[in-house]
Amino acid sequence: MNLKTTLLGATAAVAFAPMAIADGHEGERGRDGQLNIIYWQAPSTLNPYLSGGTKEVESASLVLESLGRFSNTGELLPWLAAEIPTVENGGIAEDLTSITWTLQDGVLWSDGTPLTANDAVFTWQYCTAEGGGCAQASYFDGVESVEAVDDLTIKITFVAPKPFPYTALVGSESPIIQAAQFADCLGAAAPTCVDANFGPIGTGPFVVDDFKANDVIQFSANENFRIEGQPAFSNVLFKGGGDAASAARSVLETGEFDYAWNLQIDPTVLSDMESAGLGTVVTAFGTSVERLHLNQTNPSADLGDLRATAEGGPHPFLTNLVIGQAMSMAIDRELLVEIGYGAGGQATCNVLPAPAIYASTANDGCLVQDVAGANAMLDEAGIVDTDGDGIRESDGTPLVVLYQTSTNAVRQDSQALIKQWWSEIGIDAQLRNIDASVFFGGDPASPDTFQKFFADVEMYTNNFAGVDPEAYMANWTCKEWPSPESQWQGSNMQRFCDPAYDALALELAATAGIDARAEIVKQMNDMLMASYSIIPLIHRGGVSAHANTVAGVKITDWDSEMWNIAEWYRVGE
């Protein structure tokens, strides 16, 4: 059996390799003083199971770790595990119904207690507990049980053969949490455990000293970290807030910070900043897609507690495929790339643009803007402007949409352009932008999160850790709707639901062979695109910057981009 093609239904280039130590990374732990990081979208929690936001997942990755991680080249590396299980080494059952992981011996939590298999079992129980609203539940899809064979051995059994078993407890979005710390936080109690959620005990290179939600985090080196001499930095100041331009400036022009994330600003401006010579812009392409979500439920405030829920009923007009298709046809994606992304973006018509074997070509017509065609299609469907105000009506309802996204100069430029294009086809867009720390936060009490989606259209970027899209594509199954019952956690933001799609998700989970899996994934992508509940815009590269005095940075879009922060170190000017 060829494991790379049978199990790894993502890319034949994936390999298994041990964690390497960066060249020049030698000396005492903490020798390089403080590292200053700015994520202008400030984290609202350090528990990735309670937020699907990238900022929460990545900040938590300094503390929480998983059995395996994906490198900057897409390699699956053993992390807390001693090795990557395979069929050949006996770690994966011949019938693909179980995977057995062995923990490295001697790994300690930062409080000095040993990491055991029971912590892995508890993590599964935590994420699958009823009423917990786990944001990463799809990573445990198809898991029948997780058991501790002994202190160092974890056996994960699946309900059916699992061709790609590297999902549960793998990657930055599915780390192991400490059973002792979270024991009283199961189910509905999960968001109430503020101390644990803001200060998780971990096995990673840093520990949390202080956490201020939507503001700043103070980390210090974990004295119990298992690799001698790592991390090189004694402290990390992790600052949130501001905007992408000021974050870029703080690394590339003023030198105030050492690392800035998600520099979604005018590419010409970014290049000019880099020319100051203080820092380097780095880019990594993976699966990130800037997209529009069209709410399939009714977000009207008149519905009270039923707004944006199944009980509140369907959207007055955005479930009409003709309207969704016209909205997509009106958009000039290449111009969005030119103005806002430059070399860091590519126009796309798919929510899953990579790895290449999974990328569909069935939807490429969206690459060409067609305002005239959109107008003709709406006219033919009888969706016309009956009162001469420039806005079409559908069954008497004016096509007026509240279009929201996070506060960001590039996103506001995109909003303005899309608003103009939609006005040319008789759709009025009212624009709203929300502070990113709130929009992407996981606070179930806030009305402004992207999960609650109290608007008609919203725009943001998302991706997934790793190289196999099974868990990612499961995000749009019916059970993944955010709702009051799930404390507004869930990944199916637009509330798409199709039993045929759910059936394909189940089929994918039971299918081996890269070609067969790729065909199913393409069908799933194409079904989503045909629903026009998602309108993809830009295949984004992750654009960040680091000071020239920081070495060892290997940005990735397959995992947390700070996946190897333990290896970062300071060099001379």
C-alpha cells in the first residue's frame, strides 16, 4: 500500500519528517530577550476550541500543541508524538479503522505535570460534549472512540475506514488541552471557564503570564519545554489592535515590533515600506480564500431571538440562485487582486483552490466580469425595478443587503467596489465594518460576530490546517450551523444545508485513493459554488513581515504560521 497516495488524499509531496532545529539556533533558553509580535486582529481567547478565528488559533499555538503539525512545505511532522503512525509501522490498522499514536516520553505540561494519553482522551470528550459548541468539531468527525492504552499510547477508532486519519489532535486547530485544568469545563460550561480559556496550561515553548482579551498577551519561556535551548526568546509581547498598515509600519519602518501578521494592505505601499531595509515581507500560499457568504436564513432584527436561525425561516431573497449568480457575475475579481493584493492574491472561483489535485475548473466562468449578463438574467427571471428607484425587487422585497466585514483598508476598498458593481445590477449594498477583534471573536453574547451573521452578506478569509480537505469540506454540513443551541459556534456560517452534500461528506470519509477522493471533493466544492451561498473572490497568500534581526521564520499557510516559533532567534543587524 502506498501511504502517500492512499492515505494522504492531498498531495503526493507530503512526507513525514522529524522536527528540525534551525541553523544557528544554539545557546541557553531565553538568551535573546523579548520578541514583539503584532496581530492587529487581537485574540479574544486562547482556547481554539471556542473560536474559529485564525488569530485565536495562532496565538494559542505558542502554548498548546498537537500530536503532529504541518510544516511550511506541507510535511506532516511528529510533534508531541514520537513518530507519525503509518500502515507500514503498524500505527494504522490495515483496514484503516484506527490509528495509534505514541507520545514522546517525558513531555511535561508547563506546570511540571506529565502529559499523558488521558489528556488526549479528555480533549476529544471536551470537543464532542453536548452543548459545548466546539468550533473545531469537524476534526473529530467519524471518531468512534479515543482511548488511553497506557500513559503514552492513544488509540483513535473510527466508525468506518478513515483513509486520511490525521485530523483529530493534529494541526494547530486541534491541540491537546490539559484534562486537569479543563475538567469542569465540559459542555455548556466551556465558555464560563474564563481562567482556563484565557490562560491554558500547555506543552509549547511559551506560557501565558497575562491575557487581556482583544488587547495584549504576555508570554514567557516555558522552563519545562522539552527541547534544550528553546525557545531563544525569554518573553513574547503579543499585541493586538490597530490596523494592517500600522502593523506593517511597526516592523518595516519603525522597528518597534519583530513580527506582523496578515498585512492586507495595498501591495505598492507594502513594497515601499520594505524598502526601508528594516524587515522582510514573507508570503505563503495555501488554502486561504477571501469570500462572500450569503446568509441563507433571515437576519432581520424583527425576529428577535429567531434571527439568523432555522426557526426564523429562509432569507427573503438570497436563497434565489439567480440573484446569487448575478451578484457573482457582477464582480471583477482581477481588479480586486490588482488593487488590494498584488502578488499576494489570485482570482478564484473555488472555495477550495489548493492543493492543485482538488481544484475544480468547473466554475472558472466567474473570472470574467459580466454585468450585462447579470442584468439580463435578472430581467429574464422577472426580478426587476418596478418603482424606478434603481433597486430591483424579488416578490415585492427590494434587493437591499447589509454587507459586513472586518475593519481593514483593503476590505473597505473591496466593499466599495463591490457595492458599485452591485448597484449596476440593481442591488443596493449598505456597508458595515466591525473591529476585527469583535467580528472574529467567539463571544456568544456579542451580536457582531461572524458566527452570528446578523447581516445579509459578510466577507472574510478562511482556510484549514493541514493538506487534506476532508474536515474543511465538512464545515458545510447541516449540523455545522451556528445556533443558540451551540452557543453560536459552528463553521457553516451561511447556513447552507443540502442532504446530498452531507452524503458526499460521508462518502469522502470512507473513500481511499487520492484520485477518488479528489473527485468527491470537487463535487462538494462545485455543489457549494452552485448554491451561491458562498462567492469566492481571492485565493490569498498569507502575507506577514519579520524584522531582519529575527531568523528561523518559516511562514506556512498549512498550519499556524508561527508553527516553529520555538526555533526563532535573534541575529545582528
